[in-house]
Amino acid sequence: MSTLSIGRGAAPAAVNSPAAPVSSSPGGLPEVLLEARRLAAEQGLPYAGSVSPVEAWQLVQDGAASLVDVRSPEELTFVGRVPGVRNVAWASGTSLTRNPRFVKELESRAGGRSAVLLLLCRSGKRSAEAAAAATKAGFAQVFNVREGFEGDLDASQQRGALGGWRHYGLPWQQD
């Protein structure tokens, strides 16, 4: 049985208030993604760029991008997942063995190599690796979701208090 949960921490006002549409450039890509591209180029990132969890949720709500969770099936079951989001595991198992079919699975499940994709993992590290691999394979619009689902480790070496999808009160479920 699944239940819809709201993560710990207060949700930003933009999430709880009526959604303001993401503004787009004349070429069609939302301004937030153009800015992410600009920053990625400055930083020399090997993928299109990064967005915050709140920005990612807004882009998904506006139909401007698709969210793909790259965590393992075990993580989705035991930690939680975003409702209705596709899963293409970057790695799986207790040793997090890399999925050799990741690029092919991403292409078939997420709308092809030209789709605007936002990749989500636990902390934003594996999804950055997955975004780099997808970009190297010819995907042109793959972005990382900074902070991931659970955020960074805090001083007690625990996740959930320093950012992440759940921390901002964005929708998630746990089986």
C-alpha cells in the first residue's frame, strides 16, 4: 500500500501557491534551463546543467521536462519515490553495480535523445554521473537535480535535513 507523504521541513511558498508558469525563451527552452546551461558551460560540466528540486518540480508541472529517477529499485521501495516518475536505474544492488543498459533504457523509457530530462538520485551525485553518460551518448537536454531526493549529509552523517526533494515538501510516496 502506498501513501502520499510530504517531506520534512517547510515547503517553499512557490510550491504551495498556484504554480506560476515557467517562462520560456523564444527558442522554447525555459529560462531556468537556459541559465542552468550557462552555468554548466562556465563550470565545464559534462552535461546540460543542474536545477534545484523545486525548479525541477515546477518544470515537470509545466510540462517543460520529464523527471527520471535513476536510483535503484531497492531505494525506491525502502526510501521513497516521486509518484508517477519513470525509473531507469543508473546502478543497482547492494554494491551499486552500474547498469550497462542505462543509455538504451533511458532512450526507450524517457522519450528519446532529444527529450528534456531531469535526472534524480539520492543526493545529486549519481544523477550527475548519469547525466554525463547520457550526454556523451548523444542526449542533448539532460539536466541533474541538485541535492537529489534526500539531500546532503548533515553533521550527524544523516540525510534529509540539508536539502533534497523530501526536505522541500515536494510530493513523494513510500511503499
